Amino acid sequence: MKSLIDSQLAARVAQDIPDGSYVNLGIGKPTHVSGHVPEGREVIYHSENGILGVGPTPEKGTEDLELIDASKRYITTAPGAAFFEHSDSFAMMRGGHIDIAVLGAYQVAENGDLANWATLDEKFPPAVGGAMDLVVGVPTVLVMMKHVDRDGSPKLLKECTYPLTGLGVVSRVYTDLAVLDVTPDGFRLVELTEGNSLEEVQSVTEAKILT
């Protein structure tokens, strides 16, 4: 099957973020989204360590060592960027002041349950960060993830088997193989990555994909 690389997937997510949105980017793959704002749009990116106005990743060799996001990734700042303490940042997240959160995930269930902070593998210690605050305080949660795990097992499931971050919180899932909406009836196909068939993607998805 055809798979999008991280930069292509980030650009696809960015296409769906409306002009003027305030958006939190989770750690990992979502951090790439800030570098793909479509021309003509202004999107204000938030990082939970206390930045509003995160810009694209700096070119290698031009990094400011004091500018990092919640992933400890070097960043640039957009014009008008603001810095503030952690408590203010979490108040924004919990208080409904962020429009969209783009998060990574270990698993997503067909009813929108999200598991993204702990696995059952002792090699990977739990790390919830601000994810639980985001899923209760942000009205739209988008997930950006690989469609299958490293061992090829499905990550889009009938029910999550890992500890949950939030119940029924995911609106849309963007994977390297497809884009899927979470509906009351389950996952509904929005689009397939070019070159893939529904049958191929369904074969690596535990939950039923509706069309």
C-alpha cells in the first residue's frame, strides 16, 4: 500500500484547519503541522509549555536554543508570538480557548475513544502530559498517526485495549493510509491515500470502515 511520509501527512492535516484557528499541536508527528499553513491563511499554533504563535521548524544551523516546544523540538515564532507560564497555558487548554487539538495516538476506537498516553509495554513509561486537559477542554480533536503499529497490528479498533485518555473525543483521524471521520455509526471514509483501495485499508483496520 501507498503510505504518506510525516511531512505529507502534516500538510494534509493543515488543509483542514480553518483560517484564524487557535490550534494546539501534540508531541511527535503533530508538531510538523505548523510548517504547512496553506497560503492565505493565518493559524495560531499553541504549545503547552507556554507559547502562542509557534512557527515552522528552523533550518538546521539557525536554531535558537531557547526556543523549544512541548516536544523539546526547536521552533521559530510567528509575528506577535507570546510566552507565558505553564498555569496560563493549561488554563487556555482547559478553558475552551483553543479551537483544535492535533494529537498523536497509540489507538483510536470506532466511537472516538482515544488512547495516547500509556501502553502495556514496560519499555515505554506512561507520559500523559497535557493530553487529558486537551481532550476535555478543546472542542475538536484531530488525530494524526500511523495506521498500524510497528508489528503491523491495527491501531483503529472496535475498542481500545490501552488506558484511555478520553472517551468519545476524536472527531477525525488522519493516517498514512486514509482519512476517517468518527461518526455515531463508526469510522466513515473521507479519503484514501492515492493508490490504496478500501479493501487494502480495511484489511489492516480492526473496526469496520463505512462509506
